Amino acid sequence: MKSILLAGAALAAAAPACAQEIKPLAEVRARHEHVEQDGLAQDSDAVTVRVRAGVQVSKGGWSALAEAQGNMAVGDAYYDGLHGAATRPLVADPENVALYRAQIQYRSGPLTFTAGRQRIMLDDERFVGNAGIRQSAQTFDAVRAEITPLKGLKLDLSYVWDVRTIWGVEGNGARQQGVGGDNILANLSYATPVGTLTGFAYLVDQDEAAVQGYRLSSQSYGVRLAGARPLGGGVKAAWQLSHARQTDYHRNPNDYAARYWLADGSLELRGWKLGAGYEVLGADKGVALTSFQTPLGSVFKFQGWADKFTVTPPDGIRDLYANIGYGWKALGPFTGVTLQAAYHRFDSDRLVRRYGDEIDMLVSGKLGKTILSVRYADYAADRLLTDTRKLWLQLDWVL
């Protein structure tokens, strides 16, 4: 059945004779990622080019989409996680050619139903996302229903049988190309006067012995409030509050319970944006993988861009952060120009030990259909991991 769904989506997209609308899909990303990491004699310089191409055909409430992607490395001066020895820092962008998305979708009134290989991004992507920073982003072989029975009320329910990872077609061992399992993603939200209130249940079944011996399987239940409001005088406030409890699930041999907390707020005023927050991924016993884990999330968006905490340490992590940014609608030939900087202080949740600090900076702007960006991250270790500096030069073009 799963193979039929994927094949059917691809065939429907390739046969548009009866379609009312045909939409080509194309995008290119070129990036140079430079990484220096203490303890490794050589730096990584990953020069990669990713191309995606496909087509979407629509008729009435029905649509079918098929999209392929390829990632090419120019040179081999980096460790991609799959090939060679780890004598250079990891840059998780191996060469890859694969089917990125292949889905059939039906939209009618309060219902949207999607079947096949698809992107799923829920709320802020902390728990479920597509890891879009990586060249071969994460997708899901799934069926998904989005139902809005009443104004402001939405049920988002997915069954995922395979998570297509960032490691691509040559993924193996702990870094597989796909991780099978019976995953259930349930999200119920309601728009209130103080923001969108969401209750969620995420049953993550990483049912592959090679992937940490099933120890990334978990069940998380929680609640989230996210809202924004103008305060007058050109000032706008935004806030996020979230809490969740996670325990072991399915074949996970660990018996644990850990908590998640988030409090985040920001103010916007005449191009400026100021924000601060506190995020905690709690610990239980101090044993590996008994702390709060989010293996399906877009982890790059959280806890600093140096990507030092893609797996939560055994003693958990507390992230106290602040950020500042400024934006111009137009600056010379560029539009949507932004400058951003952020500071993170990392501590353990259990036994309260200092992990380190990180500074992140970004400048980006759009020129026609092309987005140019320069990004930098500097992690200064204290009692965990090693000093790491990363620099990205990136170009994104979308049709």
C-alpha cells in the first residue's frame, strides 16, 4: 500500500493531460560551509550545490506533486558523516540523488488530506520539522489529515511509517536513509484572544535497532501557547510558552521520564526586533538518551547554529538566550535585508553544570528571486564538547 501511494503520486504528476493547472517546481541552493573544531587537525570546507525539480498538477480540489533532489559536492575537504574517517568536523550534507516528495492531496472546505512522501512542519518545528537547513532535508512517508470543523479550531493528525532522513540514499547504520516505525503525530489547536493554544501528542517510533538500539523511541504529550499583538506606536509583542512530558515508547529499553519547558518573548519596533527566552530539555537519571529528545525536529533552529546539541546530553540542557535584529524593506538593489545576532548560555539541567556559550550572527537579503546570506556561529566550550566555529556563505534561488 505504501509503495502504491508513492508510485501513484509520481504517475499522476507525470500525466497532466486532464489537469486544469500545471505548476513547475525548481530551486537551487549553493553553499560553502567552513568549520573549525578544536581537537581536529583539519578544518572542513564543504562546497555543495543542491538542485530540486518537479511538477505539481491540480484539478478542482485534487493535486499531485512529484519532486526530485540532488546534492553535489565540489571537492571532498569535509567529513559528510558517511564516507571516510572523522578527521575533519562533520558537515551533514553527503552527495545524494533521491525522490524528495511524491504526494497526492485533496482539499475541500474544512479538510485537507495528503498521502505520500511529504514535508510535515508542526508549530515551531521543535518536535516535528523538515530540517530545512540541510541540503537533503527531512521528509515523511505518511498520510496526514488537517481538519477545521469550526472557526479557529484545527485538528492535524498524521501516521508516518518512514522518516526519510538528511543522510540520503547512501545512509547506513545509525545514519540510515530512512527510519521505519509506526509514528503518530497529533496536534489540536484553538485560536484564543491571547494566542493559539495547542495540545499535542507525538508518538515517535524509531523502530530500527541500528538507530541507537531503539532508544530514540518516545512519547511526548504537551501544550503550547503562541501569540502576537500590536501594542500601539508601531510596537508589536509576541510570545511563546510550552511544556511537555516525554517517556519511553515501544521497544525503547530505557525507562525514563523527562520534561520540556519554553518561555520566549519578543518586541518589534520600527525595524528593530528584540527577543529573549529560556528553553529546558530536562534529564532523568543522567544516563545517555534518558533526557528529552526531539529526533524528528528541525534542531538547527534551536540551541545555537553550531549544532552542538543535536542529541540532548544525558544531563539535559538549559538554554538562556537573547537576540537582536534589524531589517530594511529595501537597501540598494536588495529587498528584505536583515541583520541578526544571538547569544546563548548553556547549562545542564541535572547537577547544574556549565556547558558553554555561543554567539550567532546572520546577514541576508533578496535580489530578485535569489536570497544571499552569510551566517556565523561560535561555540565556546566550558565543561562539555569543544570550541567550534562555523561560517556559511549561501545562495538560494526559487522559481
